[in-house]
Amino acid sequence: MLLYFKPTKKERDINVALEIVSELFASKVGKLLDLPIPEVFLIKYREETGLLMDYLPDKASKENINNLDKIKISLAFEEWILNIDLKEDHILSKNGKGFIIDHGHALSAWKPLYYIIQIIDKKVSRFSLWATEDDFKDGIELLSSIDNNTIASILKQSFSEVAETNFCKLFTKQIIDEQIELNLKILEKRLEYLKSGKILLTYEYR
């Protein structure tokens, strides 16, 4: 099995740590919901901290993957976590199975508060994952099956894993506590908007 190691960015920026939290959270919840998101692991390799994941060699298309239905219902998940970087180039495949990669710009990562407020109730993804309105509704129903305590536990675990590596000295306990609170609010509000149909009505399917 070929693996891929993605080192963390070198910038002294809290968003670098938040990016890794977003990757871990998306991976953990994706696994829980059986969505096509690769498992990622935060490790130290040759004095570098980074994410280890399966190597995905091919670009995916709806014609060459055998789990298209799973990809389609993932659209609601990508909208829920506020993934502003979802695009067609981020759908890769291996042995005929498609995966959605690169969740480092989800949740609060790389987003100032004013920007989060601007987009919290809007469609944010740039690619529809070939989904229909029914696929989107199925994805919302799947998200609704997770209870708030589970979401909070996975989010806190993701923050804890990043904090334990100590690769970002600016990632203090105060910052972590503030960001956990903010991201729980983001997830709560996004699910509320998804269920209400507000985001659904503004989505252009293709």
C-alpha cells in the first residue's frame, strides 16, 4: 500500500493548526458516517509533523468510480462543515473508488469571524459532487443521525491531537477553548440551515 505524507505548513499562524483540526474532524466524522473521505493520521515523520493518508493516484469522474452514490450524498456534509475549498480537482480515486480530499479550509480554518458571519447561511462549495436535490436531502438526513454529544466529542478529540503535537506554539488553551466553542456553533447553525432548506434552495445542481 502506497501512503502519502503531507507536512504541515511552516507559517507561524493559528490557522495552520486549525487546518489540521479540520482535516482530522472531517476524516473522523466521514468514517463514522461511512462517507468517501480518506482516513488521515497526524504523525511525526523525520522531524516533521504532518498528515499520513492513503495515496490516491487518479482523478475521479462520475464515469470511472463505483461509489458515485456515496460521493453524491456527501455534498450535504461538505456544506455542513463549511468547506469553501470543495472543487472537482479534490475528487480522487483508487481502484475505482472515489474519495473527497483536502478539508483544510473547512470549519473556522483560514476564515476571519466577519467572513464566517457572511457565509454561515449560504452555499459555499464550488462543485456539486454530481448530486441531485434528492441526494442532498439524503445527505442532510444522514447528518441528522449524529447527536450533538458525538459531534462535540470528535471535535474536541481533533483539537486535542493537534495540541499534543505542540507544533504550533500559538495554539494555546485559551485559543483552543474559543475555537471549539466557535466551531460547535458553526456546525449547529449550518445543520439548522440545511434542515430548513435555506441552503438547499440556493444550490445550483448540475
